[in-house]
Amino acid sequence: MNPALLALILVPIITHRWARRGRAQRVWLLTGIAFGLVVAPFALALYTTSYLASYLPAGLRSLGFILGFPGFILTRVHEAPAMILVSWFDMTVPANRMSYIFLEAINGVVWAAIYGGLGWALDQRRARI
């Protein structure tokens, strides 16, 4: 597991802080897009912490499993759109590192649109209040 994947959660946090300063009307739209771009690789990084738990000292093993189970659930949910799109369009993806990058790019676009749309709806609701 690459610790940089766990650091991906900082992208939406930093985006949210930046948007609150200068783009007050679109805070949740921008935060949703940033979160959607990184949610699939971040979920996979959480899931891999359960595999690393066996290498941790005895007192920290439960931490790996505690983080790994939500990562498993999030990975199952957030990996599906890319697999569905690849099968719909009959795209064959070779089984190497480039295939992972290709699938995560598809997931990033799909989830950025979904979470960005949710953020836009929140911004519209905040504007009415």
C-alpha cells in the first residue's frame, strides 16, 4: 500500500478550504468534484490496510482491520462504475498497471460527476435559504 493513496483525502479537504475563501457560491460543487476524483483510490488504500495488519505490532493490528472493513465496503461500491462501463463498451483492458490507472480514471470521471452534482444541489439549496 502506498501511503500517498491515503493522503488523497487531503485533496477534497484542501479544495473545500480554498473554495470557502474565494468561491462561496460553489463550495460544495468543487468539494464534491474533488472528492469524486479521489474516492475510489482512497477506498482501495483503506481496504489494503487490512492486509498490512498482519505485519503490524500486536497492539495495532486491530487498527488495520478497523480501517480495512469500511475500505472494503467503499471499494465494492466505488469500483463498480468503471467495470460496468468497460463491459458495456466491450473495451478490453490488459491486466497490468495501466489497466488500474485506466479504470481509476473512469471511476474519477463518474464519481466526480455524481458527487459534483450532489454538491451543486447543496449549493442551490444553500442559496435559497
